[in-house]
Amino acid sequence: MRPLRLGMVGGGTGAFIGAVHRIAARMDGRFDLVAGTLSSDAGRARTSGLELGLAEDRIYTNFAQMAEAEAARADGIEVVSIVTPNHLHAAAAIPFLKAGIHVICDKPLTATMADAQALADVARTSPARFLLTHTYSGYAMVRQARAMVAAGAVGRIRVVQVEYAQDWLTEDSTSAQAMWRVDPDKAGGGAVGDIGSHAWHLLRFVTGLRITELAADMSSMVPGRRVDDNVQAMLRLEGGARGALWASQVAPGHDNTVRIRVFGDKGGLDWTHDDPGHLWFTPFGSPRQRLVQNGPGAVQAATQVSRVPAGHPEGYLEAFANLYAEAARLIRTGEGDVPGLQDGLDGMAFIAACQRSSAANGAWVTP
Amino acid sequence: MRPLRLGMVGGGTGAFIGAVHRIAARMDGRFDLVAGTLSSDAGRARTSGLELGLAEDRIYTNFAQMAEAEAARADGIEVVSIVTPNHLHAAAAIPFLKAGIHVICDKPLTATMADAQALADVARTSPARFLLTHTYSGYAMVRQARAMVAAGAVGRIRVVQVEYAQDWLTEDSTSAQAMWRVDPDKAGGGAVGDIGSHAWHLLRFVTGLRITELAADMSSMVPGRRVDDNVQAMLRLEGGARGALWASQVAPGHDNTVRIRVFGDKGGLDWTHDDPGHLWFTPFGSPRQRLVQNGPGAVQAATQVSRVPAGHPEGYLEAFANLYAEAARLIRTGEGDVPGLQDGLDGMAFIAACQRSSAANGAWVTP
Amino acid sequence: MRPLRLGMVGGGTGAFIGAVHRIAARMDGRFDLVAGTLSSDAGRARTSGLELGLAEDRIYTNFAQMAEAEAARADGIEVVSIVTPNHLHAAAAIPFLKAGIHVICDKPLTATMADAQALADVARTSPARFLLTHTYSGYAMVRQARAMVAAGAVGRIRVVQVEYAQDWLTEDSTSAQAMWRVDPDKAGGGAVGDIGSHAWHLLRFVTGLRITELAADMSSMVPGRRVDDNVQAMLRLEGGARGALWASQVAPGHDNTVRIRVFGDKGGLDWTHDDPGHLWFTPFGSPRQRLVQNGPGAVQAATQVSRVPAGHPEGYLEAFANLYAEAARLIRTGEGDVPGLQDGLDGMAFIAACQRSSAANGAWVTP
Amino acid sequence: MRPLRLGMVGGGTGAFIGAVHRIAARMDGRFDLVAGTLSSDAGRARTSGLELGLAEDRIYTNFAQMAEAEAARADGIEVVSIVTPNHLHAAAAIPFLKAGIHVICDKPLTATMADAQALADVARTSPARFLLTHTYSGYAMVRQARAMVAAGAVGRIRVVQVEYAQDWLTEDSTSAQAMWRVDPDKAGGGAVGDIGSHAWHLLRFVTGLRITELAADMSSMVPGRRVDDNVQAMLRLEGGARGALWASQVAPGHDNTVRIRVFGDKGGLDWTHDDPGHLWFTPFGSPRQRLVQNGPGAVQAATQVSRVPAGHPEGYLEAFANLYAEAARLIRTGEGDVPGLQDGLDGMAFIAACQRSSAANGAWVTP
């Protein structure tokens, strides 16, 4: 199966997530990057494109033109990755969707609900796929957890604790990564959107449960910061389960800790991004087990997204690459397990619910 | 310095916490157990007393009589440990306090606010000390954390995450330990009082901060259970800090995990009971450090309650013994660092606030 | 059962291991310390004895006199703890054994083979017990490991890796603890005797296997040091198993790491003193299990030496106390699981074999 | 910079290490796989080649023909990866080297010393590079360790403990991976070559020290196995340091544990493949530090081979890709840090020394 022809919007030299998407796309050899609007700045777009080996005539500075031009080519791109700041997701994705080009978009869906709605309207009528890179759902042991929950390993779920903690915004930062993330107009929110949405998705992905109500208390701890950098939330889930979600970017000692614990009436599961190749499973009344990726007890959903034998750690880039590989499989065969539009819309509803609840002094709201 | 003469109320053969108090009292040789109302059942009281080497005439079956009789003896007890179920704490402690005998009481203070008030009224006018065994404040590395916070190691506190999770009540239990703890009349509450109060105290002890408001959502997950077994709470603390508290007895995989994380504008601390001899300290922007009990960086407050060199683990019984050792020091010298009446009253206010908030659908309340 | 009357030789104020023995003796209430030759210095002996509450007439400065005097008293000691530097073990223990007083001696047995032989000659003909505090054999999870090995959980043993690493002698030290340990006349050896003997015993205790041959390479890394501070050894064990032993006191980062791994044809076990309440068990082909003290899967040999429920860490002092408790049980009932003379002699043979092999440039020798 | 044109020998469908090499080559976009002798079986070679998108005329079944044909093409490969069983390394590499095509070869160098010599003779006179994939030297935190050792962070090295433990050969296996590895004619040795050589290289890479003498005891634990599956070795290193090396494939519970500990007179380092993104550093007398990849304290040698921010785990495939990236850099610019011929020859000397020593009952030999 030849690689899919891939384009990219955003991700010029120096950008973090653009480089991640490119590695993810390359890792399994299912995509060839052949075109890009890597920057709106012509010089930076060109330099970045040449560095990546793009042909001069496929280095664009305007994504709408790019969509049009690529759609017109016999060898035009079949898929585009959108890796801009959030406020451009909808604007960038829409022309490609309209042109029938599949979209792989970074999360969260958009910066505003209006954008989300506009994007959804187009995506629903497009023959092209719209996919969303909720990275943590790409980890093999997260998929193992989901499969075990679905198979009843923990029984009926009672409690879910999920957190995403970082420390890089403990102080005011002027790095390129930070600048747009703390600008409410570009990000649409702070920690809640940037990492809280990942935590929410992880919960949704692993447990399969919807949040029926949440109460959130959001704060901005760094003087002068215009977005939230710490989110506390209590959760009520389908079926009577309870939970808590914590997202923070001001937690010194946490580089990038994402953790989910699921407790049911028959057992518990515990996974943390600090050690992503293991999943702790405790059948109530039995010794705790440390499952290892591709080791004893691994289920098909996990081995399918594993490349090397047990004891050979796979990490963040492999998780990301799993989403790309599943995207390729979905595009090629109609089967593939990767988040999409509905995840994006539900994530926006989660973000909005947190903001609404926090604005109402932590009142319970329904996402 | 000769050992103090100690009595005990509760703690007959088979009881968990009574045995713990006895080991704690013995460990450093500062107490001699010489009298007890170990059970209200005469036979069990006698058997238990003889097993512990008590003289026949100092084995009682009524704590009021015991207080009177011991106070009348020249060699009467100087201190009594109260290790009954919660609903008897006040009734048992009061006659000893009235008799001028120091009281070391298990937590929480009482089962009801009325009991707490009655006990406080007596304690405040008694020449005797009233002390409360909030075990986790006895750990050396918890004291290290408190001292470091006080010295500004983490800067201004922004976020505090505290949890206490167990799994032993995942299913309905008829063990002696469980029976009174799930009886609202005897316990006064479920997880919130039994372990939530420990989590609260740990937060208060380490950070020195009061909770200004909390919003709690308490649940009873096991069919037929009459008390809460899972508590979620969001916290607002003095100075604008935020936090979360989670206490659960239905979390399979957690034997007895107590964890506190404190994040400030200059650094973070992380301590867990799963590895109590270490404290993680991250000065923001520097590598994470794993401080070890009695090792490099240990402060006086921690070394003072350490018995063996770094690398020789001390545990739960040593933490408990530290409270007894400090109690002896306080009684002998007027100096000593052990929780007392005010901790007990504040803890009751915390429990009541959780109950009040949860009954009001998670409304913010002030403890 | 009343406590046994205990005496002590060595362990004056400031000594490390004497204080440990006293806590261990006190913890379970089975011994009362009533007499001691705590120091050969009269002033220090007296001060130490008074601090410990000994009667003036039972504070001795000569252990032979003490043995005679105590044996002559109706209320004389029944057991004595020998906690001197190694070169005095035999001299101190012999008069008590001759007087029919049980001896609990710190390890290694003696500083020289001649001493060991002299001690053994007396011990074998004495009605009194001779017991040896190989601390690590007192840990519940070490006993769990031994029981599992004996029950075939790992199958036929193939490989055993054991290590004991510290860092406190990385630099020249003039602390009281260090001074006699680096004096070949007082210690009889360096790391090999002080900690290597513990590692050896742990291997012997858990696996039940004898070393048939060993090849050792011992070094003294600190300039001017007169004893070994680093020991490498390859081991050949009964039944064809192979192994390695490493003991080092110059390993920065290791406070007091004692670790044993046992690998058989059906599974593996892994225990480390850095986390002594857990034992890792891997049945080959199944997920790894983390057994917790007093938790699911705990065997009688382990629960019998556990005091508190799963999740309440016990540590070094409890392990030591387990040896005292078992000693009391052995003395009282004839049953009890605590190392004795043969362990001591075998340990001396191990030490001597390491020294002999190392002197012969690592030739294989039989202990 | 356009990607280098890459060929491959070995690595047909289902092979483990061939797939790893391909992912590593793809990850950073510096190689394009365009030709291969993926199998000597014509059918399998063709199927594998088509799956990988090779042109029909560049799918070979004979590596010598491939070298000739590719050298003759204007667009011929510039680099070839040799991923066959060990006994074919020399035969496969030689024609490419003679044709001036760079070689990236899996380890160990060859199955026999004669092969190694033949290969070296050609490599030394070829204008092409010969590079060797000692994977663990590709990890960022291993490079961090090396740089810290070189900068004096641990002072003068005294002790080095290195191990590589797996469990997959605990029982007799007939998997394709196992079959050639336990065939002495194809592998040239068992655990000593397959994983012991990695452990040796890690030691050499991090410490920079040569082994002056070693004493080895090799065993074959599984009935009927014709190669060693467990290796114990004591090491004497340049400058008087001592060490131990353990390599085992029969250690249940170890998936693929590679660990190195380096102890000097000023501090210690500890790295394990079970958690490859962290490096423990203990400056003697100070708290232990856990360095994280791309976090505070990271040196240039480590950040240069890191792709994502601290807390985003990179693993085995990234380590492998680092070797490919450095190979590309070396080929393009003459600068690049990747093992080569001398590492291969030294590794062969290490393997031979272990075999010689073990055959001589553990006598000291010089590699």
C-alpha cells in the first residue's frame, strides 16, 4: 500500500507540535509529506518547506489557496494535518474538507463554540474524514485499559480520578509555545483546553462513560495571566459513578503527568504517562498486577498498536504515530480507531461546561 | 526519666488500633501500660488485661470507675489512651480529664458535634493535656515537608492535592474493624471521618493553611451501606490557593495510600504513604530531588523523630510512636509537637462541612 | 506471659546498633531490660544505664562479672544481647552461655575464626540458646519469599543475584560507627563482614541453597583504608545454580540497598530493602505481581511476623523486632524462627572464603 | 538536505530487528529505503519488498548482486543496513564496503573472530563508513551519563555494575527470533553475544574505561540448549576500578532490563532501561536527583538527541533512530556520534574473553 500524500498547515521551523505530527506521520511509512502552508510568513514558510524537502510549487502561504491548488492536482494531497494555534483550526480545516481532503487536526477542536459549529457543519457534509489527535488515546496501555473496562475487568465503575499536571507555566513565559497558549483569543482557554481536554478525553475513552454533571473551579495563578492555569472539577458520570479531574500548568515537579485511575466493584486500573508502557490492574482481593506492553495479558487492541517486544519502551511519538496509522487504516479501509468530530464536539462541550460552572462559582452544569 | 504510667480504654484482644497504640507507647520506652478498660465485656476485658500483664485489680470494665480508682492511687496512671469507636471518645475521655489524667485519643475527635463540644468544655478547664493521634503528622518526612514549606522552599502556595484511598470496604464486610466504621451511630460518618479527617489534617499540618470554603460530593457506593465511602471535595484555602481532597474506601489497588502534593510559585513537594521515607522536592527549574529520611538535607524537625540512619525504613508504627514520644515530652517538659484539641475541633468542622456541602448538592460552605 | 529479663553488653549512649536492639526488644513487650555492661568505661556505663532506667547495682563495667552476678540472682537476666564490636562477641558471649543465660548476638559471629570456634565450642554444650540477628531474615516479605521458594513458586532455581550497597564510607570517616568497622582488628574484615555477611545470609535464607564454590575480588577503594570496602563475587550454588554477590560501602546513591533476586525455571522473585513491604513475583508467562505485606497471597510465615494491615508500612525496626519476638517464642516454647550458631559459623566460612579467594586472585574456593 | 538512499539486507516480513531498523531510518526523514535483499528466499524477498514499496527491479535475493547492481546505478543506494543473523554480517557487509557503500550493521560485529578480521580488513581500506547499532548508546540519558562522567560529576570511577536481563528464553523456544539466537553456528554465542555485548558496550560508552581483565562463568540453564543463556563476570577496569557484568535470558520478571550504575569518589549515576527517560545522579553528601530527558540539567549531548519536551517519553525506537540520525550526520558532514568498527572489534574481544575465561573455569583473561 503506497503512502498517502500528506499536507500540513502550521508547523513551521521551531514549532513543537508540527514536528511531532511529522514524526508520527513518518514513523510507519504510511504518509509522504508533499505540501504545506507551514507559516503565514512567506519567508518562514519557504525555509521550512525547503528544509522538509517540499517542492517549491507546493510551499504555500495561504491554506485556502493550498486547498484549491492541491485539489486541482492529479497528485494532490489526500490528507492534511492542521497544527496551527486553536483559533485557526476551523478556518484552516474547512477549505480542505470542502475540497474532499481528509483532515487530521490537533486538539482541542477550536477556540470557540461558533468555530466548532461552523467546522462541524462542513465536516458532516464532507465525504472526507475529520480526525482529532487526542494523543493519549493512542497509547497501547490506554487501549488495553479501555478493552479491559469494556470486558468487565473492573466491574461496574464507581470512581474515576483523572489528572493532567505540568509545571512549565509556573512562571510567566515568553516562549513561542507559551505565547499563544496564554492568549485567550488564540487558545480559547488555558489549561482547561490545552490539557484538561486531554484528561477529559482519556476518561471518556477508557471508561466509555459520559459526564452527566460537573462542578469546576478554575484559577489563574500567575499574576497577569489572562487564562486559567489550574482547573479543579468534580464529576458525576453515567451510572452513578463519581470522579475528579485536575488540570494544572503550575505544578512544579510534574513535567507532563497524565494519570487515570478507574475503580469498579470488581477491581481497579491505574495508568500514568510517567510510565506509559505499564498498566496496573488489581482484581479486588488479588495481588496487584503490572501489565507490560506486549507482554502476558496483552489484548489485541493493545498489541495492534505495539511495534516492539515487551521491555522495549514505546513513548509519546509512538502513541501519536498510532493515531496516524489508524487514520491511514481508516482512510484506506473504513476501519480504524482514532478520535473524530464527535470527540471534538464533546470536548468543546466539556471545556465550555467547566468555564460555565466556574463562572457560576462552581455550580453543577451539564456538558 | 522513668516511663509514664499509662492506662487504656478500648483495645481488647483482636482490636486493630489498640494494639497499634500499645506498640507505639512501648517503642521508645516512655510509657508503661499498667491499667485498662480494654472491653466493656468483663470476660474479654480480663483475658485481654492478663495477656498484657496488667495486675488483676487494674483491669476495669467501666472507664468512669477506672478514672476514679486510678486517680485515687498513689501509683495511678498519669496518661490514658482512648481507642474505642468514635461514639465513645467523649464519654471515655471526660472522666479522665476531670481527674487530671492526660488523654491521648484516637481520631476523629468524636462521632457528633455535641460530643465534641462537651469534650472541649471539659478539656479546656482540665489541667490535663488532651492529645489526638493524627498518625500521618508523626512521619518524619511529613515534618520535613512542613518545615520546608514554612521555610519558603515552595514559595507561595497555589495548589494542594491530597488524597487518602483504600480498598478494604470495596465489598460489604462483617469484620470487627468494619462493623462499627460503617455504622453511622458509632462512627459519625464514613470515609469522611475515618480517613478524610486524616487527609484534611495532613493538608493543615503541612501547609499551615486553613480551608476557607469547600464543596463536597459524598457517595455510598456499596449497596446497603449507611455511610459515605467516597468523598470528592474541592478546596479554597487561605491566600487564594486551590485544592482537591479525595477520600475513598472503595478504590481497588490502594491498600492505604495517603498522598499530599503542595505546589507553590517556587517549587513543589510530593509525599506518599506508599513510600513514606522519601519526600520529593522540586525547586522550579531544577532537577527533582528525592530526600531520604535522615539523609542529606534533613532538617531538625525530621531527624528528631528518626531513629535509624538513612536507608533503614521506618514506617507506620514509628510514626505513631513519634506521637507518643512527643506526647511524653510535652507532658514532661511542656514542649512537644503532637496534635491536640484544636486539631480535633477543626477536624470535626471539616467533617461537618463536607456533610453539609454534600447535603446541599455540593454548595460551597465554610468549615 | 511475662517479659523475659534482658541484659545487654555494649550499646552505651550514642551507639547505633545497641539502640536498635533495645527498640526491637521493647516493641512487642516480650523483654524487660534490667541489666547491662553498656560500656567498659565506668562513667559512660553508668550514665547510659541510668538513662535506660537500670538499677544502680545492675550497671556493670565487666561482662564476665555481670554474667556471674546475674546468674547468682533469683531475678537475674534470662537473656543477654551482645552488641559490641565484632572482636568482643566471643569473649562477651561465652561467660553468659556458660552461666546458662541465652545469648542474642549481633552479626557477624566474631572477628576471627579462632573466636568463632571458641564460641561454638561453648555454645554447643550450653543449655542456653545462641541466636544471631541477621536482620533481613526478619522481614515479612523475605519470609514470604522463602516460603514461596520452598513451595516451588519459582521452580528449580537457576540464578540468584544478591547485593548490599551503601555509600556512607565513600569518604574516610571518623564517626564512632565507622572507626571500629574499618579497623581490621576489631571488625575482622570490612564490607565483606559488615554487610556481605547479611547478603550471604539473605541468599541462604531465601533459597535454602548452599554456596558450593565462590570466586571473590575484594578491594579497598578509599586511600589509607585497611579493610575491604567493595566485594565482587561469583557464586556456584547447590544444584547447579549460578549467582553473583556484590557488597559495597562506596556506592553513592545507595543509602542501604539490600536486594535479592531469585530466578527459577517457573518464575522469579525480587525483593529490595528500598521498598521492603512488597515482593515482586513473576510466574513465567504471566503478568508480574506486586505482593504487599499482609495483603492478598500472604502466607502464614509472613503474616505471623506482621503487625498492621496491608498498606501500613513496617520497616527495619519491625524486622529486628521480629527476630526478638521469635527469640522469645523459641526460648519459651522451643519453637521460633531466628538464625543461630550454624548461621554464624556458615557466615564466617563465607567471609573467610571471600578473603581466601580474593587473596588467591579470585580463585574458586569452597566456603 | 535530501534523504540518503538506503538498502537493507535481511529483515523480511516478520523479522524483529529489520522492522526496528526501518522505523529508525524513517523517523527523522533522513533515509529512503529503496532497495533490499530482504530474504534469500525469492518469494519472501519479493513479498517483503513489495510491502515496503520497493521497485521490482530493486528487490534482490543475493546481497553480492545487490551491491554490484546498486553501485552501478546513478540512483543507487548510498547506505545499506545489515540485519541478518550474525553469521552473515561479514559476508553481507563486505561487498557493499568494497563498492563504497556505507554500512550500518546490527551487533555483534560477527559470529566468529575470523569473520570479524575479514570484515575489519575490508572496512579499513574502504572509503565507506562502517557503523554498528549498539542501541543503548543512542538513549539521550545514556549520553547524558557519559557527558557527566567525562565532566567529572562522579569523580574518579571506583565501581561499575552493569546488567542485561531478559526472560524470554526461560523455556525452550521455537520462535524465529529464538531459533538462530540459540544456534551457535549462526549466533556465535548465546546471551554473551546477544545481550552481553550490549551491556559491555554500555559500560565502555558511559565510563570510557577499558576492561583490563575479566573472569567469567557462563552457563546454559535450559536443557538441550547449545549456547550460554546466563553470564556472570567480574571486571577489572583501567585505573583500578572494579565491576560486575550480568547477562541473562532466563530471568523471569525481567522483560528487557538494561542497567548501569557508576560509582566514583564524588558521586554516583544510575540508569535503567525500565525507565529510560530518567537518570539518577547522586553527588555524594547531597540529595539524590532524578534528571529527566530535556529537563533541567540536560547537557547538549542529550538534548541533541531529544525530540520532545521533558515529560514526553521517548523510547527504544527513538534511541535506535538517534543512531541512524547520527549516521546520516556523520556521512553528510563527517561529524556524528555512532559506534563503529572499533566498537565492534572490542565487543568481539569481550565476547571471546568471556568464552575463554569461562572455558578456563573463570580464570582472569585480558580482552
